[in-house]
Amino acid sequence: MSGTDRRARIGRIIGAVVAQAVRDAGADGVVVAEAESPEGGLLYEWCEAAIGADRLSARPEPGRWLTAHPGNKTALLLDQVPAATLLPLGDLYASEIAALTGGAWSAPEPVLRLATLAGDVALLDAALRRWAEERRPLAEALAGLPAAAAAELGEALRLNRMARRYYGLVPKLGGRTLGIDLWE
């Protein structure tokens, strides 16, 4: 499947989940947090295609609106993302977001620091995949990372463990999804 086809397919899935959440909640629409970020722009585009521009905003609106945060799986695993009803990109790693946006991604400062320590975001995500998706023991999953990166990554996973249990709706796209089947 080409990158364009994959992007369109993921966009349709995420858009459908967001549209269903709006219907289920009887909401007026969706506010996309951090819409100016690369992933926020991508999420905004997909939501606009699914629910229409009149039911979408980048700032709080009067009425009953759901909040969608563009936090990716890398950030959700490692850092507490602001509370949001919807986390539509929460089952996509930062490196996948970068591929879908043409190379751009953003994250909270602690996650950016870990990506730098690991060597790049792809190496960080590879370690997270070994732990989360392949269910390898943490020490084995982090093997191959520089010692400082492995130590900080292990500590970040430990510190954020409780927060991962209380995230909003994350559409299931992968093997182990936060809040659905990724429990420690």
C-alpha cells in the first residue's frame, strides 16, 4: 500500500471514529487542541472530512463540544497529555505521524529529549514497540539504546503508568492500544 493510500485509509478510520463519538455524545462538534502542530493539522484535516467544517474548531466554542488532542502513542506512553475526550492519533507512534505529515512531528519536551537521547524518534519508537507491541521485558526492549536513553525511557514508562489507564477514546489501529488492550 502506498503512503498516500495508507494516509487516506487511516484518515477514514479516524474520521469515522470521531464522527461516531460526536453522534454518541450528542455533541455539537469537535475542538482540535494544538491544531497548529503537524499532527494537529493532520487531525483537523481528517475531522473536517468526516464531520464538516461547521462542526469543527481549533478553539473552545459555546455548547457541547468534544475535545480531541493530537497526542501520538509515543507521547502518550511517555508523558502525560492534557485531558481530552478523544485521542484519535493515540495508536500511531511519532515516527508514523512523521511519515503521514511528510516528516514533521511534535511532542512535549520530555519526549523530544528522549528521542534525542535515543538517537532519533525512529529508534525511540522501535524500543517502545518492542515493549508495548511485542511484549518483550523492558530491559530487553531497551537493549541497544544508549544507557542514558534506556534509563530515562524506563523511568518515564514507570512514572506515566497510572496516567495511561485513564486516557480518553483511542481508535484501535494496532496490536495493543492504550485503554483497550495495553495494560501492564
